[in-house]
Amino acid sequence: MSGKNKQPDIDMRCEACEEDIRKGSAKIKCCNLNCEVTLHQKCFLSIAKVIKLEKSDWLCKNCDEDSHTSTTTVISNSDGDVIKELAKVKSDVRLLTDLVNELKSTNKILLNKIEQITSSRFPDVQIQQNTELPVPYSQVVSKTVSNHSKSVLIITSNDQKESNSEVLNTVKANVNPAAEKISINGVKLIKNGMLISCSNEESLEKLKGVVQNKFNSKYKVTAPKPFKPRLLITDVDKSLDDRNTFLESIVQNNDYLADCDIKVISVLKLKYSLSYIVEVDPDVRKTIITRGFLYTSWKKCFVRDHISVIRCFSCSRFGHVKKDCKNKPVCSLCSNDHDEKDCNSVSKKCVNCCVYNNYMKSHSRDFKPYSVDHAASDRQCPCFLKKYAELKSRIDYG
């Protein structure tokens, strides 16, 4: 046979280009010792540029898939065991936490009962209670703020024809805070009169005496009646949608509520559960908040303090709701005169903080303006926090 028709020596076929690999040509073999798949070196280098492979690490497609499947199976099984173990640990921690809280609250109730019995039978004996729980910061703030509510005075006219502005002007014309050494935080107009916030109890008493001496029976001077605390009870079963049935359930399942005055304010109907807002006495509130939950027949429902700051969804101002609004619509996002759903602004601007800043500019030289780059609905809005604190100051936490 002539040299022209002689066939070249063939080693094997390239897996990539499917062309023959001649003996002696540069080639790369799958690193699985039991696999015979081979590539031209130039084919391998082309692939390696794209997916960054090393010669010593290259596996053919079949070997790579087998390796991945094996590894995934091992990892999946391992992860499944870990997840199950973590879920069990979390469940145990939750149960132990609930048990500890219940034991603490039960212990406190028993100590109170022992103290009552002991004090009635043995007046000279006092029980030292060192098991009192640490007071949370929120309760400290509640107590501090509620003290400020005692420094508020309401002045109203006995003449129904006299407006609140006339009452304000008359009092200002006849009472000199500097001369009387009275420290006043601020004044707010109310129906038929004014509300004055003093910095301390001493200033309040001085102001009260001055107004009574100067105006006698012309004006009525009173202190605002504090609100009872309200609680939000969440995750209530939907079968307890009747208010009386709900009250019966919590009284029957929580013995310490047997003789307590509890008033349902409203019911919030959610998709899978209910939330109740109730009004209680300060002492009852303390006990419930300390426990953190209430039993309702077949379910334990968690409880927290509830303070609702009313804000209009039309003008975005505080103190009234949309149906009672007499103002022009104002967007809660950008403070322009359009509805929130029609807003196209990319930046936010709070109408309440803008109004506050404009007012303070004309009434005070030394004031720190509020930031306005947020929506009126923002829970961190300075005006919202101010209203929240004012409302909280009028709640009797005991």
C-alpha cells in the first residue's frame, strides 16, 4: 500500500470536538482513574478559559454529575438532621421560657397573698420580697411620663359664649409667669378653654392659685382626668368573636381576673385570628404585662401595651380621622396637595414636621428644627413621637 493512502495512528476520540486524537498529540484525560474520556489540549484550554478549570481537577460531564449527586445527597441528609435538631431545641427553649415566666408570675401572686394574710393577722411582721422582677425601660418611661401628666392644668370658661381664644388672651393679659415664678412648657387650645403644661408640680400649684384668685368663678380650673391603660391581646381564636364570650373566656381561664373591671374597646378581625383592645385598671395592667399573656380556653394569647395616635388619612394631621376632616387633602408622602395613591414623588417630606418648624421659627429663636425627609406615617417621625409621648403622659399606669 502506498504512503499516500496510509491511515494515521488513532489514539482515541475527543469528547469536545468529536474528532480523532492522534497518538502523541497533546491531550487531557478525565481525572477519574476509572474513566477514559479525553480531550484535545486545545479543546480543554478553550473550555478552561470560560469556566476556569485546572488540568488536575477536570472531570468529564458524567463523572462531574455523579460526584455532584453524591455530595448533594450527603449534604442534604446532614442539613435535614441539623434542621430537625434546631427545631427541637427552639421548641424546648420556647416551652422553658413560658414555664419560667409563668412560675415567676405565680410566685409573685402567691407572695402578695401571703403578705396580705400576714399583715392582717400579724401587723408587726413584714415580708421582704427580693424576687421582684427588674422593671423594663418602657415601664420606667411610663412612670416618668405619667408624673408629668400631674403638671397639666385645664382652664375653661363658665360663659359658653366665650371662645377658647378669648380665654387664652384674658389669662395671658392677667397672669405674668415670670413675676409669679411659674415655669410653663406650653399652651394648647381646647374646647371652651385652654390646657397649660407646667414643668413641675410647684409651678402648677402657683398657677392654679393665681388663676383662682384673679378670676374667681369666671373660669373653672381642673386637672385632666387620666386615661386607663389599654392592652392589645393578639392571636385570639376566631370563635371568640363575641365580646361577652371573649370576656368570659379570659376570666374563667385566668383566676386573678375574677373580680377585675375589663372593658372591650374594639375588635380587630384579621384573616386567621382576632385581636382585642381592652381597657383595664393600672394594677390589673401591671399583672398582665408582667405575665405577658392570657389564657383563652384552648389557646394562650400574648399581650402588650396599646397606645393609638390618631392621624387623618386625608390631610395627614393628628387628632382626627378622615370622616371628620375639614382640611384640604395632603399627601402623607411628599406633603403636596394630592392623594397618597396619586403620588409620583421620589423624595419624602413630612407635612407635620414642616408645620412644626414653620410655627417654631416665628415663636422661638432657639429651637432645633425637626428632620422632614420622611413620610407623615413614619413611626420614627419626631411629631408622631411627640404626640405619642403626650398621649402616654395622660395614661394612669399606677
